[in-house]
Amino acid sequence: MANTPMFTRSPHIISVTSDNFATIKLELFIHSAFASIPSLPTETLSKPIPTVGFSAVEFNISPFIRRFITHLSFGEVFTGEDPADLGEFAFCTTKSYINDVLQTTLTFICFDGYGYFEDGRNPFPLAPFLTEGSYVINETGGTGAVYVFNDLTGPVWNAKYTGLKTGTIINQTLTNELGRVPYVPTSLVNEGAKLEITKDAVVQKTYIFNSECESKYEVFKCDFVNRFGMWQRLTFFKVNRVEITTKAENFNLMPDDSDYNILQDVDQTFNTNGRESIRLNTGFVPEDYGEVIKELALSEKIMINDRPVKLRRRNFELFTHINNHNINYEVQFEYTHDLINNII
């Protein structure tokens, strides 16, 4: 039975229709890709149809699945295809019952992504899991990866690279159920490439990866989980500024004696700690980077140079060329740990 892809940050509704006064039960068998399907249900949900005129019961299964999906860090892909990390997606089998009689069995492969409001109910994730458009990559490598869901039961998926300067063509057949290929393979990273993801030779999405050499500023890699629930890399090239913010608690202490020591603090500071933050700039980017910034702003997992961060400022203007001839985004991040180790 093929696995149907689903998102877990948006509600995914299972509807069961029955006669009046029936009892509806839904069993969820959830497991990560590390494990096999459990013998007993992970969750059991039930609702009665209490009165005449109600024929359907609906269950939102997304919240029960999210805890089985974990994104820790992005692993580099340089050439060819690698399988996605097993913890970054999960499987769920649902069994619906009416008065304890089995009705339907459904199987899902689950990604921690979401659909927009305009996508409607139960948005269906379509591979590849990267928004189509133009991107700027670092010519020294470590570009990022495109994830593709392939149910392995039908069409052949392929990644075709075309060098932007030499026209060199590299083809890569995709053989994993959830695999990933680099934005640009190592041999083409100096010139950039056009990447076409095809399904039975029909182009599904096209990407342009322009290679940039930054000779003045330190380059920062930003890995975040995008709206498809997969890692995406955004590279910041230009000016960066690091700041620290400290905090403490102050108390006025009584001296030990009326003949006090003038070297002793009266207003003493306790529990001093701080946070480090950083402001990064993309450099000049295409107009369609607005979608990238929107997905970054909605992400719940962000890493800067392999260190976890969160957004310090969450309001962004999405620029257009008609208003801003040269588009640059400055993003402020705060590292998600205190400067002084206080983990117990």
C-alpha cells in the first residue's frame, strides 16, 4: 500500500461517516522511520454520533504525529543522492471503526510542513520540497539540498543539472523514497547550475543556482526547516554584526556590621547572564526571495553555521523590484542559549 504524503503543522482531517448513534473509533499507529509499525495503537480516538442529523465525525491527527519528527541539523550533500535523515519524517497508519467494525485503513508518510490558508483543507505536499525560483549559493561549496519524495511504485524521478557557463549536463536518478540531491554538485559549484527535477521526463520544478564569490565578508550558512518540513539553506554574504545583551538581578544587601567595609558591594549583582545575537545580510537577491524570507519567518527550526538560533525580529517587508531596485534582506537572529552555561 502506497504511503500518502501529509503535513503535520496544518490540520489533517480524517472523516468517518455513519448512521445515527454509532460510536466511531480511530486508531493511529505512528512510528518514526527508525522503527516498524507498532503492534498496538499509539493513540486511540473516539467520538459518538449523538443525535439525528449528524452523519460524520472528524479527527485531526496532525498533533499526535508531530512529536515523532525531529530536525537536529542538516547534513551536507555534495554529489549524487543521499537518503533523508530518518528522524525528519514519520509514518502513520490509521484504522477507522464503526461500532468496533473495521472500515478503512490508510497509510501516510508525514512531514513537519504546512499549507497556507489559501491551500485549503488537507494541503497535499508536492515534491520537490523546495519552492521554485532563483537562489544565490556560495562558490566554495556546501550549497544545500533539494528533497524529493518518491513513492517508488511508479514514475522515475531524475535530477538534471546544466552548468550556467559551460553547459555541462549531469543527470542523477533518484532511488530513495525520500532522497536529497545537492543544489549544485561539487564539479559545477564554481559556475552555478540550472536544476530540473523531472518525473517520467516531465519537468516538475526548475531552479537556478547562481554562484557568488564573497571576498570581503565572512559567509554565513542559514539552515532552516521550510514549509515542506525539510531543510533548506539560505546563504548570507554581506555585512554582519554581532551583539550581546546581558541581564542580571540587583539587590541592596545589609552590611555585616555597622562599621562596614567600604570595599564591599552594597548594591550587589546576581544571576548575571547574556545572549548573543547577530544581524546578517543576504546581499542583492532576486525578487522571488520574498517567499524564502516568508518561509524563514515561519520556521520553527533555524541554524546559523550549525548553531541553533531564533528570529529576534519577526516583521519583514517583502521587497519588489518596482519599489526596491536592489533587494537586500537584513535578518536579526538570537542564539537560543545563554552565554554562561546554566544547563542543569
